[in-house]
Amino acid sequence: MGDSYFDVIENQLEFLLAVLVAIERTVSSQSESAKDLFGGDWQKAAHYSMWLEGHGLIEEGDRLNRATITPEGRAIIAMLMATRDPDLMAKPIGLRSLATYAGMRQEPDRAAMEAAIARAEASLPAMPITFARHTVADTPAVVLIGPARSRIAISETIWALQFDGEHERDLFYRWLLIRADRWRHWAEIVQRQGAPALTRHFLALRIAEEAEKGGI
């Protein structure tokens, strides 16, 4: 057995620790656990949950988003943290390299998504600013097109946000379409404070929305 075998073991133990720590702090939703811990692989998330249950590390019948760590599970957390490789001690639990365990999930219904977007776009009034789906550096993105800072009456891209995949991009675009009445205000944020300010604003809105759904 070469070093590669032990690298695999180390990666798997680090991944187990990341999952257990996430459960211990209470993962807020099944979607979050699948996306953040398993790279969007819902089947792997479900399988791993059953594996944890089978080994007595979480209570029976729990999904990752509402799982309860057993005493044995907490002992495993303590053991894994105490025996982490010294090179990993300074790094946070849940290394970005764990994304290599991302796999696939059931394909989203692209036809239904496109139909919903088309209906929403058709209802939009004519506006001097608009959000649109686009590709930036071969990556799916949403862009905001507004008046250029020029004496010539032209438009330009004043804000952009890239995504890992088209489905996530389109979900965000639909979220924007529902709030078209706010587009002019959001464009003003970019004009006054710069593009990063709008990205932070969107993050704050999404956090507030999820917190309200959870009754916080």
C-alpha cells in the first residue's frame, strides 16, 4: 500500500469530521447539507446519513438537516479532532478539497425552469435597467445592465455574479424576476457604492429571507 492509500483514508476521516461538526452545529436544511457538504449530490447525502445512522453516530431515522449526534458520535468528533494530521491543525474543518467528493444529483427540470422564466420575463415592463442571464468567462452568470457613465446614451454591464452551474444561476435569476420592482433601487446601489455593495445587499436579503422562514 502506497502513500495514496493513506491519503484517501486521511481525506475520508477529514470528511467525516466535517460532516459530524456540521450536524453538531445543526445544519439548517436538507438542501444546504447536500449542497455544502456533498457538492449537490443528494443521493450521496442520503447514503451518508444512513451510513452514520448504521454506525450509531446519529440517532435513528434522522436526516442530516435534523440529525442528533449520539454520545458515540461526539466521542468520534473528539477523537478525530485530537488525531488530525499536524499539517491540518491550522486549517478549518471542512477543507475546500473535500469538494472532490461532489457527485451528481437528479437533473432539474430544465423545461419547467425555462417556461417559468419566460412567463416572468414576458410580464416585465420596459425599463432602462435590467438583469439578464449571461456567460462570463465560460461560466453561467447573472448581469445587471444599466446606463453607462458616459455622455453617450448607451448601456453597459454594471454588475455581474457568476455561478457554479446553470441551475443555480437560473434559480437566482427567477428570484430577481419576482422582485423586478426593486431593480431600479438595486441599480442605484451599484451607482452610489459600487458593484460589491449590491452583492453584499443580496446576501443580506437572502439571509433575512431564510431566517424569517425559520422563524428566527
